[in-house]
Amino acid sequence: MNTFDAIYIAVSKIPKGYVTTYGRVAEYVGINNPRIVGYAMHSNKTPTFVPCHRVVSKYGGFAPGYAFGGLTVQKQLLQKEGIAFIGQFVNLKKHLYTFSQ
């Protein structure tokens, strides 16, 4: 299995109503650079099965280059799933998914 496949499998585990960070995905799959997770999310060909909109920055911010419609679409997708925000950031205290769950 290649690195992107491992990332996609990890991200597919994030349930509706939760998000995780690029860094947590990287740690979970055993890579040192969270940017690789970002590259994988940008290259995701199956967003229906790999919910890349559920991956945010370590502060709960959106991907500036969200590949499937931009920041507004990413936020709208999260809102539809019941994600709460504090200003422009996801409320990580309420919605952060950790892979130990």
C-alpha cells in the first residue's frame, strides 16, 4: 500500500460530525510531514468515500486550496454535518476526532 492509500483509509474513518487535522492523519499513518496529507487530499479522486472536507489545520482552519469548490464549500459541507464554529474555525474541543476513538 502506498502513502496516499494509507492516508485515504485513515481519512475515510472520520465520522460525520467530526474533523481531524493534517498532523493527526500524518501521525496516524506514520509520516513526518503533514503537507503530504494535504497533497493527498488535493489529489483525492473519490471525495464521496474519502471525506477530505473533514481534514482541517491544527487550529481548525480550512484548506486555502480546497480542491472541491474552495473554502466556502468546505465550510458548507461541515455545517451540513453539524460542525460548530468559533468565528471561522472549527470548534475542535467539540468536534476533534482522534484515531483512538
